[in-house]
Amino acid sequence: MPVISFTGSTAVGRIIAQACAPDFKHYSLEMGGKNIIIVMDDANLELAVDGAVWGGFGTTGQRCTSGEPRGGPQECL
């Protein structure tokens, strides 16, 4: 198998990485992370909100690149 690709928990990802290491097997792990959405103070808030909602719910969370709003200027939060 030329490459192992895994999306799942950190615990299982760690096991896969340890199993691949001795033989230098190539692997790609997506272990439950979310892409942060940062809204800057000069952003178009209507557009930013639309993008954040679609990013988090557009595919009902069933993709590893779904966004999660977490940060921005205090007056926007």
C-alpha cells in the first residue's frame, strides 16, 4: 500500500503513525480538527456570517474541512 489516509480519532491516528514509522510508510492523518474562522474588524459581517454558517453546516459537518467560528476582534464576538 503506497499511502495510508485516515480520518478519525487522535488515539487511532497515533496508532497508525506508530505502525507506519518503522518502515517509513507514507500516511496522511486528519484527526478531528476543525478549521478556524477568523472574522477581522474590517470584514463584511453579513458575508462572514453566511460563510461561517455554510462552513459549519453546509454539509452537515460531514467533511473534515468544515469550519468552526472561534476568533475575531472583541467587538465582533
